[in-house]
Amino acid sequence: MNQFIITTQPTANENIVKFVANVFITQAKSYEFSNIDDAKPSPLAQELFYLPFVKKVYISQNFVAIEKFDIISWEDIQEEVAVSISEYLNSGKEVITESETQKKVPVTVYAESTPNPGVMKYVANKPLADGIFEFKNIDDAQDAPLAKALFSFPFVKEVFISANYVSVTKYNVAEWLEVSNELREFIRKHIEDGNPIFLDNFLNKKKEIAESSPTTAVTPESLGTDSHTDIEQEIIDILDEYIKPAVASDGGHIAFDSFDPESKTVKVILQGACSGCPSSTVTLKNGIQTMLQEMLQGRVMTVEAVNG
């Protein structure tokens, strides 16, 4: 039996902290609970709601995320909560009761246009992925059932999945007005029916790749700080804090690739809606490049995309 080890991970929302497990705690499903009555299907979530500061509990494949009321700082409590979650999981108690796994989870999905006219972003009310996953064709998606199913549509060119959204890139054989609602309903039904987004073996493999190859672009957030020079880490920190949130809101992702100190050139990887976007060059030059030039005081001069 695997021993559960819990690590804490902050999020963009200062009131939400993720408690990440080293092994999976649920099977290809995600859950959200707003109060103790809502949490009846999850004994773990019910226990957490006995803590007076807990506002919401999210349970996904390999993490528990807690949103707190603004009455206490996470710095004061997160280690204690991590220990409590670890002890609960290692006790062998159920995380989700068996009867709940047979129920459909109510899901809503809405379509959102992006700056890239060839890409539409579909946003769900449930977390879909912990990381960044890009699929260029159906062969790439053999262990990602949702992406694989989307490639059955002849107009789907690429699929990008992250957080709570799916970005779909289409060929020019169809207009979004004709196909967007069909894709939205297809994605919604896939999630609501409890079909997996990824197979467990795929997620385990990606985790191993990320740990053994720190330059991988599949899950760039997993990069270790000790694998970069000081200036590279500064560049990554600026991208993470100032650039990625804005890019993610448009259904895309930007990942650090490399830095050449001689030419002072930063190379990045564009994914999702950013890849192939007509405005990406303007964003790189007038946005990201200018920001890095100013914040790093001339140590960076140029930003280039290695894939566009």
C-alpha cells in the first residue's frame, strides 16, 4: 500500500491552497463541495468542514484544494492541515463513498472566444487537469479520452487542456458559428457522464517525465529552481506572475524554453490559443519582451517563440 505524502502548493487565489498527494486519491473524477451537507459523499471533505475557516473543498485525482474564509492566514494553518489530510489518507478511510461514484456530477460548460480566431476556449465549472497538456493529433491523445474523442470531429486540429478549460484549434473547413455549440455540449456530456479526462497511466508517465526531464514543456510548472541559472529563474518568475495568468484567460499557455546570455535572447513555447495566433508576435514583442527588458534592466533584449 502506498504511503501518502502531502505537499502544499499556493494558487493564484490567496485564499485557496492545494494539498498535493504523491499518489492518486480519486479515480479520474473531480468534486467540489460548498458545505458539510453538500459533502456527504466525501467523509474526508466532511471532516475538513469541521474546521471553522473552511469555505469550500475541492477533491481531484491527486490533490485536495481548500478555500478558506478570510479570517486567518494560510501561513498559520497550512502545515497542520497538510498533516491532518495525510493522516486521514494513510488511515485507509474512504475519500469518496462508493455510491457517489455512480452519480453524475452536474456540469456546465461555456464557450469563450480567444484572440486567435482559429481557437475556441471551453470553460467548465469543474477542474479538469492539474498541469498543461497539449495534443497535436489523435496519436498523441491515446491516453487522453476527452482529447481523443474530440479528434473524431473532422474539423478539430489540436486540443489543449489545462485547469478547468479545453482550448480547441480548428481547421478552416468549418466556422465556429456552425460547430461551437456541438463541441460545447460534447465536452459537457463527456465530463458529466464521469468519463475520464486522462488515464491514470498517462498522468503517472507525464509526472515521471517532468521529474526526470526538467526542461519538458508538458508541465513547465514542475520545473525545479535548482535546474536554472539565477537570471533564468528570474525570467520564469516574471512569466509565472505577470504573463501566464493573462495568457491562460485567453485559453493559452506560455512556457520558458531557454535563455542565451550572449545574445540576451529568451525563447518561449506557445501552447493552446497562443500557438499560431496572428497577434502572438505583437504580444511577444510589445508585451512580454518589453516587460522583460524593463524588469531585468537590459539583461534581456529579445523574446522569440520556438514554435511560432
